[in-house]
Amino acid sequence: DAKTTQPTSMDCAEGRAANLPCNHSTISGNEYVYWYRQIHSQGPQYIIHGLKNNETNEMASLIITEDRKSSTLILPHATLRDTAVYYCIVRLWNSGNTPLVFGKGTRLSVIA
Amino acid sequence: DSGVTQTPKHLITATGQRVTLRCSPRSGDLSVYWYQQSLDQGLQFLIHYYNGEERAKGNILERFSAQQFPDLHSELNLSSLELGDSALYFCASSVVGGRLDTEAFFGQGTRLTVV
């Protein structure tokens, strides 16, 4: 079973920041937080992951609370192409045998 | 382009038949994962292979089997197909072993329709 809780859906105006929350209150010390997205039946796409420090890459920023029980994915300037289902996943570090377990994710709609 | 290639892209077959889905991982990736996505079930993990060996099993039916070959490509075999097997099947690959686990890269999927 997925170990995360995400809102079912969110809307965001084009050009604004999209902030997608995720609760993972049972996360253990050696589990990372991963974010993936899936654009309309395409293969899921990796976005970012982190352990406890905030992370940023060319796609997004990941903010993890100090107690690690929740996180927020930030798309700084959402575009229509960011409309997708976003999945927050917790997974063991260096866990070659542990697959990604997907929940239902958040359906983000970016509106012009 | 993730670098993971799945063939065929679309497949239509009749109930009771058998099909084989193929996955070519990214160059150098040792791990291959298979997922099934149907409308009412979301993305379900099926099976994981690492360097030719089965490493983990998820919700994979006994009618389904997989293998990973020496060149690291993988095949998912689905037999005695039922209408409920209609779904998108995704393959993902990642580099595991001897280094930090990395993110998984997904192919574009095979859409299987059983009629």
C-alpha cells in the first residue's frame, strides 16, 4: 500500500506556482521522498527526490518539513504542459529490491 | 525520450490468447520493472528483474510471467488472456548495485486490448 496521502485534484493558473502537498507521516529515517508525474497515459516521468534537505532541479523544487512527515512539490511557473497526475512516493534509500509503489496521486490541471 | 523502449505500442488480441511484451532498458541499466495500469486500479507493480534474476514480485497473476535476458532486455508474457487484462503495461529501468539507487525511467507503454 502507498504510504502517502495527496489531494485528489488541484487547479493552478498558468504562470503561477503550483504547490502540491504530500503527507507521509509514517516515513522512516532511511526512506526518500520521490515525485513522479504522468501526462495523459504516457509513461511516468521522474521529477525529483530528497531525503531531508530541500532540493531543486530544472523542473521543480522539493520542500521537506523538518520532521519529514510532509513535503511540497513546487512547480515555479506552471504551464499547460504541466497538466498531469503527480505522484508522491516514499522509498527506501539504496533499495535495489524495492519497487516504486504508486498511489492515486494528485491530478493537477493548469488553466489558461 | 526516457531511453526505455517498449514494443509493440498497441496490441489487440482475443480472449484466451497469449502475447509477449518487450522492453529494452536504458543503456547500462541493470534493473527492469513491469507495471500494469488499468482504469480502475492505477499503476500496479508486477515484477522486478535485476541483471537477469527475479528480485521482487508484486500483484502478478500466475498467468503472467517475465524474464530478463543476458542483453538485459525483458519480456512480459501474458497468457489465457481475459477482458480484464486490457490495460497499459509499462516497463521501467534503473541502475542498481554498486552505487546509489537512482530514479527509474519509464517507457511509453504497451496498450493491450483484449476483445
